[in-house]
Amino acid sequence: MKNKKLVLSVLSTAVVASMATSAFAAPGAGLYIGGNVDKYYSVNAFLADANFDNALDEILNVGLNKVLFVGADGKAANLEEIFMADKIEDVLENVTAADFETDGYAPVNTDGTTGTAIHPEQDPDLGAPGELAIESVSAIDATTVEVTFSQEVDEASAETLANYVLSKQVTPPQAPVNIVSATLDADKKKVTLVYPAGTFAPNTKFNLYVSNIRLAEDLDVILPQTTKEITIADVAPAVAGVSLVGTAGGSSTVDITFTQTVNAGTVAGYVAKTEGETDKVATSANVLADGKTVRVTFPALTAGKAYTIALPDDVQNGFGKLIAADATASLTAVADTVKPTIVSVSQDTEETDADDQVLNIKFSEKVNASTITVTVFAADFSSQAATIVAAVNGQDTVQVTVPDTFELKAGQTYTVRISASDATDASGNAIDLTTAVNKTFTAVDKVAPLVSSITKLDNKTVKVKFNENVTVDAATTFSVDGVASKGTVSGDTVTLTPTASTGVYGTEAVAVLNIDGKVKDAANNERTFAAATDLATSANSTDEAAPLYADAATAAVGGTTIALTFSENLDVIADVDTAEEVAQVLTITNANGTVVDATYLTSNNNQLEITVGTIAANDVYYIKFKSGQTVVADVEGNKFTGTKTIQVSAQ
């Protein structure tokens, strides 16, 4: 008996919640019992004396998860989902062919007899999973219709007015109703159609013809002309549920959910009454985003007290149908002392911007607007992203964006540490950080490659290193300090060389690196680089190229000094100021092979100055650098190496 009462409780909640102002007829509303029963009961057939007890036994036999409830509004869920939900609206979704079992259902009549099996999963109006179809059509008020598609649709076709034709079911037929606008919702599945004032009224029926709507991801897929019936029922809104959101600061917040979209009505019409207390008149009443829930604020309700809440007599649905006279709602106020906790941390895989590394931090309940401070660590705590302070927006989930500089790599586990928050729930309970200090998640790769370093190896080679392995689009081009370049990819590095055989880069660090084209990582995250963007300003650009000797024509020889010109500024590590010290770096001979003593070595910008004795006019001198010398280098410390012999002539 107890189990049967449970089933009846679940069904009564479902039936009330499904009493909407509009619906389409297929499939029939009622209970579809699967498993080894395979029967369909309309609501009237289920309540019939001939069927009631037997239907309850069948439901208990197959289990709640095998019984699909379909409401008059075309929304459905199995009874187990309805039983487990805090609010039935959270689980009721537009029915699809995939919701039904494939064995068929024998319709049960009110007298207990059964008919030929029906197959709602074959209903063309419902569509097969993956096909473009219309899931639901609903008139939500006197001027507005919402059309929901099974998949994301193309904006241009969805907002073309000629693709929607609305006609009233009357005799003789009337001309179609002029449409005012069609607007595609942000989810790309729902289109809101607006018609002239007073188009829809209770006890009327319309046909909506929809055609030429294209699939967003494939414009060649077109919805065939589809007809949907819109029935405007003459049903007054009723209370579907009441819940205490919380009590804090001398006020209590109560959510009253109705069976239809409604207006809030007169604020003072909401009055909470209980024995032994003065009536508590509401101070505010606002309709929430779902259109069916009115959030009402009262002076603080007393914990443990049972209240009857009088409702305003001007609450009405979108068609002007008023709530029943003297309607009330019942609520027992229970003190909320439970602190909100952080339930989970996950990466938001729905982000369309590949540069976003967004984490969803989910609380056990909605929390007030505030902030939360988090730090993201690698699993071994060897590295971390900067501490992030994020805004909590009054919902049960806060989004935190991790900087690109700390890439979340696919398959790796990360730890999120929540260090502080001033967030509270509606009753003023602060977040319980003792249960939410560390939360882990496994990342998916959503970040396109970034240039991490640029290294000049010599005057013809530059290595561009990315933060991960990459592939480069064949049309992508490179430029190093204005020199057109070609790239060879190996792992996370692109090696650049001048496109022209005569091209050279110089030997100083890259000042300007331009990439014009696309680079992808292994997860196909693609970054498009603009040709005008200088990547050297944001990446670590280093110089590992040794200075190069220019040529003999640039040498200055005369008096007591031989000055050799190099490709960049030099930084002699220390002045070499004795003949013995100079001899460790280089030797100088004249044309006759006689060693010329040098006594001093120093740098002057890009010149190496060698002090010798008197230089003979028109004589030729040979300067040979010794292998392994460590004195002549550029400002980055790259040493002029080798045993090169330089020939210069005196003036």
C-alpha cells in the first residue's frame, strides 16, 4: 500500500505540472508502461475503476524507471526521474522518439479492454535522434509562440518570416495570421514567434506550418514542411509547488511555482497566515526566468510553523485566465542551518571560444552574489596558475577562467584550492570551506597553441617554440625582422630559415616575428595569427647566435690600432691589457710571417680594437683567433669561436 501511495504521489505531481495552455497532440498524454507489460494508459483510462489497481501493480512490477509519463504539453520523463527531482520542471523535457521502447504499447480502454499496439517511436512528428525535427510548439501568451527544434538551426532561415504560416482552425478558412517577428534564441534551438495582439485566446486551435529551416552545421539539411497543431486550453493556472528558499536579515524568501507562465499579481495579495501570529504581508513578488515561479519576500517566517499563503486574485496566465478565487498555498517553515558546500569542479567543455579555459565550480545550493578565491595547481603541486578571484552570481555554479599562461593539458589531473569566499545561501549560511578546500578535475585540451620562445641560433636559423606540439597550415607564412622565411615543424618547434638563398637575419635577438596563418595542436585547437601581430613582444626572444666578422673592407688599420667590425655590439668580458693576455686570445703576423706584439684588447660597440706597436703603411696583417678563447663575445655572451684568420691591410 505504501508503494502505491508513492506512485500516486508522483503521478499527481506530474499531471498537475503538465497542465499547460498549449500542446500538440502526438503522442497521446498518459502513461507508457514498458518492460514486460507494454501498455499505454491515457489519464482517464488509468483512473477508471476497471484499470486503476491493475495499472498500479503493473507499474510496481516493472519499476518506476520503465514507466514514461507524457504530459498534455508534450513533455516527458520516467517516474523514477520525477520521484528523484527536487522540482518536476527540472526533468520534464520535450518527448522524442528515443524516449519510447520499440516493442509497441497496447492502448488500454476505460473498460479494461486493449486495442492494437501503437508505436509512438515511429511517429514522424517526433523525428529520429539526429534528424532535424520540431520537438514542441507552444503558445505562451496571447501574442507569442515558441518553436523548439531537435538540433541547432541556421539563424537566417530560422528568422525568415515566410517560413512560418499560422492559420486558425475555423470554417470557412481564414487568411493566415500576419507574423510580426521571428527571433532565434541563444541556444540556437528555440525560435520565438510574435503575432499581433490578441491572436491567441482560450478554446481556440491553430495550425502552424513550418518549412525551409536549415540545420546550423549543415545547410544542406532542410526541415521538410511540418504541421503542428496549437491548442489553447481554457485552464486556469494552479499552484504546483511551494518552497522556502531561505530566511535571513529579518525576511523569508518563498518560491511559489504555478502550472503555467503567470504574472506576479499584486504584491500585497500574498499573505502568510498561521495561528498565533499577525498576518505577514509580502514586501516583494517577482516572476523568475522560468516564467512559472514567483519569488515572494515576507517578513521572517517562524521555523516549524505551518503557514497558509493567500494568493492575489489577479494572478493570471498569458491568455488572461485568472487563478481560482481564494486560492492558497501551504508551507511549513523549516529553519535552514545547512552550510552550502562545493560539490564539484569541472572544465566547461561547452565553451565555443577555444582560448577559454573555463571551470565550473558547483555549489550544493544557490549562493548570494559575492566572490570566491581559487588557485589551480598541477596534480603534484609543482606549478600553479595565478590566484583567481571570481564573482558568484547568485546561482549554484560559478565560472572561473584559468589564464592561458597555465595551460590545462588534456588527460592531466589538476587540483583547485578554494581559499576564501564571502558567499552565503539565502539563509545567511556561509560556504563550508572545511569540506571544499581541494577539489580535483581532469582537463580536456581547449587552448590553441601559443608561442613560448623565439631563439636566434645564427644569421640563417631561428627556432620558434610553442607551448605544445603543433602542425602548421601549408599556406602559413613567416617573417623574421622583415625577412621572408619558411618553416620546418618538429614537435613543438618550428625552425625558420630565409626563403631566399641570399637572405640573412643578422645575429642579434629577433625583434619582430610575424606569422600569417594557422597553427593547430594535437587536439585540433586552431589559432589564427594575424600578419601584422608582432609575436616577439609577447614571447621570450633570445639570441644564441655568435657575432660574425663583417669583412676586411670594414677594418680600420692605422697608427697603433687594428679595429675589426663585427655583426653586432661586442662585450669583451674583461679588458685584456697585457701582451701575455692578448696572446691567449689571438696572434698577429705581418706579410713576412713576423709576429706582431699586441698589448691591449677592448670593444667599442660592434668593433674589436687591438692595440699594437707602430703599423707599417701598406703592410698586410693576419689576425688568428685561438680555439677556445672566451673573451670576444656579444652582449648576450655568445662567443666568437673558431680559428678564423682575418686579413687586413694598413692604410
